Amino acid sequence: MPPRLVAQLSLAAPLFCAGCVVWQDAPRLSYQCPNDLRFEARLYKDMALLEGQRGFTRLARTDDGQGGAPRYRDGTLLAEFGLGLNGRLAALRYTGIPETVYCQRVLAQGTTPDAVRAARRLAPTPPPSADPAPAGQDGGSFERPYN
């Protein structure tokens, strides 16, 4: 490669990386619950993606809780994040379980917890299927392209 082209590319590289910062994904927040249950959450502007030992769910964003705690819900679960003295607790309220399940955020050793906030971007959604379900039976709108 000619030296001039290499120099131009090396100057352009930081600009390309600056664009990467804008499109960062939401961080994975790990939680430990009673009975050794664990899950990971990614909080977005419009929904939360929760992945645990029993599968995966999407929760739509709802009004924030007391103190601005991010809240998400679907037909069976209301999840509230950033609770407790250090913001390390998540409260899970299931419609079929009378008690609230409190889970504690798991941090890498030697790190301090950052405030739990939703990412500024919309959550990624899969592309529409070739055979879409009838209206109201797909669990949500998937009109946005996968991002």
C-alpha cells in the first residue's frame, strides 16, 4: 500500500471508531436471585431483554418507578431495576406469584456499581417473519428492522 494511503486511512480510523460509540449496545446486567436463579438484562429506551435459565423474554417500557427506576412489563411480569441503597436490586413482580422476587446485581470483583439506566437507543428486534401471526397474537410489534 502506498504510504500516503496508509496515512490517510490511519487518520480516518478514529472517525470510524467515533461512530461505533454512538451505536453501542446496552450493557448486560447480571442478577442473582433466591434459589440460585440467575438472569441477564439489557435495558433499552423502549423495552428490556431478559435472558435466564428458563429462556428469553421482552418487556415493554412503562412509566418509571419511584426515584426514576426503569420499569418494564408484559402480561405476566413487572420488572423494576436500580432499586436499593446502591441501585443493585431488581424487583420482579409476577402475576401468578403473590410475593415480589428481589434479585441482586452481580458485579465483577473490585468494581463499583454504575447507576442502572436504560440505553438511549431502541432495542433490536427481529425482522418480520414470512408468515406473520394474526394481529394481537405476535406478542408485540416487530415493524422496525433488526438493528
